[in-house]
Amino acid sequence: VCLTCCSRESMVRINQICHKNGIKFFTGDVFGYHGYMFADLGDHEFVEEKPKVAKASAGVEDGPEAKRARLDPAETTMVKKRLEFCLLRDALAVEWRGEKATAALRRTAPDYFLLQ
């Protein structure tokens, strides 16, 4: 489900219905130069491709050659990952006061508060 130009109450209500039924949910809007986007993919499993780490050979010492020998960009391995997305209601209910919020506050653009 993709929503745009909806009230906050409608977005929260529709997201709760989608999350409960395992339906992916996206919402967003743009206001001039500013905009937002939110995605709730529920329980999301995906595969990530990572460079394969080679075993250290007996004749290679420490140094740049050893580092090159450990990573072979031609060979990759697939790693299965899982993420659990939160509800829009929970994302909007973040408490911005206190010690826990200090790190999150540094990573959050001031525009976020303008859109609120």
C-alpha cells in the first residue's frame, strides 16, 4: 500500500491494518524543498552479497599484500538477513528528551521537526 496526501491519523490507522495483515506499507509527501518517506515492510528477509574472505596463506606476512590476499573481490558469499520494521505510530512516538535521545538527535535533520 502506498499513501500520499493523507492525514496523520489516516496514515497511522492504515499502517496498523497493513502491519497486522503482513502487507507492505509506504507513505510520503513533498512540501516544496522538504519531504518525508516512511516504509513498514513488517518482517523483511533479504540476501546481502559480501566479499568472500580468503584464508591466510603460510608464506604471506603482515602488510598490504596480506590484506589483499584476505579479500578477493571476485568471490562473494550470500548472507541471509532479517529486519523487523516498526509501526508508523511507534516511529512518531519517539521521545526526544533525555540521554538516550542525544545520539538520535544528532543523526536527525532539523527538517524532521519542521515537518512534524
